[in-house]
Amino acid sequence: MDYKQAGVNIKLGDDASKILYNAAKLTWKNRPGLGKIFTPNQSFSGIRVIDVGGLPKNTVMCMNFDGIGTKVEIAQRLNKHDTIAYDLLAMTCDDAVMNGGEPIIVGSVLDVNSLKGNIQAVQQLAKGYIGAAKEAGVAIINGEMAELGHHVQGIGKFNYSWSSTVLWVAKKERLFDGSKIKPGQALVALKETGFRSNGISLVRKILGNTKDRKLWLQALQPSRIYSKAVCEMFGGYNKPAKAKISGVAHITGGGIPGKLGRVLSRANLGAIINDPYNPPEIMKYCIKKGKVSEKEAYKTWNMGQGMIIVTSEPEKVQNIALKNNLQAKIIGEVVKQKNITIKHLQF
């Protein structure tokens, strides 16, 4: 008996690793300055290092970790894997700017059941990787992949779990700590037209075993990545700020009440949101079919707002968003009362 008979094909593993390595190399041009990647040889298994020389005084560094969760099951159901990397990078890179950091380098861990007959699916993952990294303005330095057999299960023949880490840097004085948030400041929402990677277990339960491919495709719609635009707004780690931003809420698990509430709680303030974006059609469908209350929906899904910017210069924020092909509008304002009120709902 050999390793291949045990379910691990070393040659297929090397082939898949080369696909992801070549995809990663195409992202290195996204970071020509800080984050520039060097490699002493062209082997996919060779060491890669990043240039961190010349960092300005008071530069700080941190990392965020996240994964796609059960949204991969929808990709498996449809055998469509070319967009899931957008969800992967959105979850980590958009969390970086929420803290006031600029994401620069990403690494990932991809666990699969088997690579046999699935190289084309890996190529789809790599295609999405390239596009998502460009949208986020990051370089992919490396990744780890392993065939784990029955330990990774799902729908269809290619089952996997994908998680990533982003390294980000920030100017210490630009970190969002809540101290600059004041009553009367505007809340500008960056529009989201899908579920992102949160609340998917409820989506899957509602859709059940429906054969309607159109519904599943809408549920799989990739997350928008906001980090590049938001860095342009507050200046990232070393560029001039183009808009005054006091806080950023990444609307993921917990929805607006949880995520915006956490940001505003640092200043002991609340918000009134009277003109939010309408939820996407697939979200409306799930609310109706699953008999999900409006209040529960706002605590579970983004409901059309993928990110909320707290700002005293809303027009500048909106203009930068538009320049980055993002829709944005004022949805409400910061208030002294600590509650979050969305239309008629109070949290």
C-alpha cells in the first residue's frame, strides 16, 4: 500500500499548489511598496519574504483571521468556485479597515477532501483569488493545502474549507478607538447586494433542497470588498486622508445592531437609521419564505449595508466610494441615546 492508496496523491497536490502559487504571483504587483514580495527562486515551495523597511514612526502591525463558513456548501452545490475567494478576502481585509488598518499581505489554508478529478475546481478558486486580491489591494504571499479525505465533507464531489489571515499595518494615531465619534455625525452605508459570508446557515435551512439554480446563484453572490476604498478615505497607513472618518462598522454576523452597536458603544452613543438600503431580492425572498421577522433579519444579515462609515464629511466619503465603483448613501446619524434604531425597530 502507498500514500496514494490512502487517499493522498502527492503529484496532484503539487499540481494544485502550483496553480495557487501562480495565481498568488499575479497578485504581488498589487503591493509595489510596503508589502513587496521577494523570493530567491521561482519554486512554489520556496520561501517568500516581504519588504518592511522604511516604516514610518508610530506604525503598528496586526493580523486578522477568518473563513468563509458554510457559504462553501452553496459553491459545492452549484459546482461553481470562481467567486468564493471574494468572500474569503472580504471577511479579513474589511475587518482590517474596520480597525483603521491597511491590509497588505494575505495567506490562506485550504483543506479539501480530495484533489482527484478536482483540479479544474482549484483553477476556479485561483481565478477568484486573483480578482479578489486586486479588488482588496493586497498581495497573496503563500498558502497551505491538504487532502483530508472524509474529515472534510459537503455536497458534490469537491468539498473544502478555506480560511485566511491578513497582515495589516496602521498609523497608531489613525486607529479607530471611538474617541472621535460625536453626536450628529453621518452614517454612510456602502451598499451590499448579497449575503456576504454571514447567516448562511439560516439561508441554507430556508432554501432547503430547492432545485431552483437561480436562487442558489443569488445566495452565492460574492461579497463586495470595501477595504481599498476605505483606505483611500482615511489614508491607510501613510497617505493623506481624503475624508474625516471617526469609525467603521463591517456589517457581518450580528448585523447592524451588533456591529455598528459595538463601534458606537466605545463612545457611549447610539444611532438612528431612517433611510437604509433595501435588502437584496434574495434576502427578501428568504425573509418571506422562512417567516423571518424584520428584527431577526437585521440581527442576522447585512440587509443591504455591507459597511457603515461614521463621518463628518459624508459627501467626500460618497464620492470616494463612487470612484471605486461602490454605491453609498447617508442612512442615518449618530445620537446621544445608546440604542440603535432602524426605522421603527429599536435594538
